[in-house]
Amino acid sequence: MPEGGCFCGKVRYSVEGEPLGKAICHCLDCRKITGSTYSTNIIVAGPNFKLLSGTPKSIAKTAASGKEIVSHFCGDCGSTLFRDGPSFGDGKVIKVGTLDDINALDDAKPALELFASHRVNWVAEIPGAVQKTAMM
């Protein structure tokens, strides 16, 4: 069962099963939350996600989709670990860079790019990935 956690190690989680989806998101919220050009995500079914230790803090915000999204992060080091909300049902949107496996980002090649119209001009489109101008 793959595990992951925050930078300081106080919040740990595990996931099991195959992801329901693999996507990168170019929305402005994802840029802010990652401090980068986009976020790399896998979506897992809620029952396949388990907190192992620590209690993440959370903040809810109305996203560019118009729906509330909740970000869960370590209150000590600030690492965003996962997000959820009505757009995802019981699913959890895992920030792939927080998984322990060095190959996790290789395995998370996106099938979908969200808010592709916000992609910075020096980042190329992912070959074969469906391009969405907004949320699904």
C-alpha cells in the first residue's frame, strides 16, 4: 500500500487500489497551493485513503469551478497533501509529490489537463492528455 506524507513527517497517509484518475491542473489556485506552474494529482476513492498519523489542518475555498474545495495540509510544515470537495464525491485528490515512492510522478502521467487555457506558455501540452479549459 503506497504511503506518503508531509515534508516534516508529522502527517502520514496511505492509499490503495488504482487511481480513479490522473490529472494536472493549471488553475490559479493550484499554482498558489503548489508554488509552481501546476499541480500533479491522482484521484483515489475515499475508502482507499487512510490517515496514518497526525491531523492535517484544512481550509475551504470556492474554486474557479464555482464549487467548494477543501485543502488539507500539515499545520507545522505547510505541505498540502490532498484536497476534496463536492466536485470529487468521496474521492481524495492526492498531491503526487507527497507520495514516498520515487517513481510516483512517473506512474502518475496525466490523462487529463484541467484549466489548460491557463497553462503557462513555456510548459508544453502533455501528449495524449485530454485538454479541458475548466474543471470537468
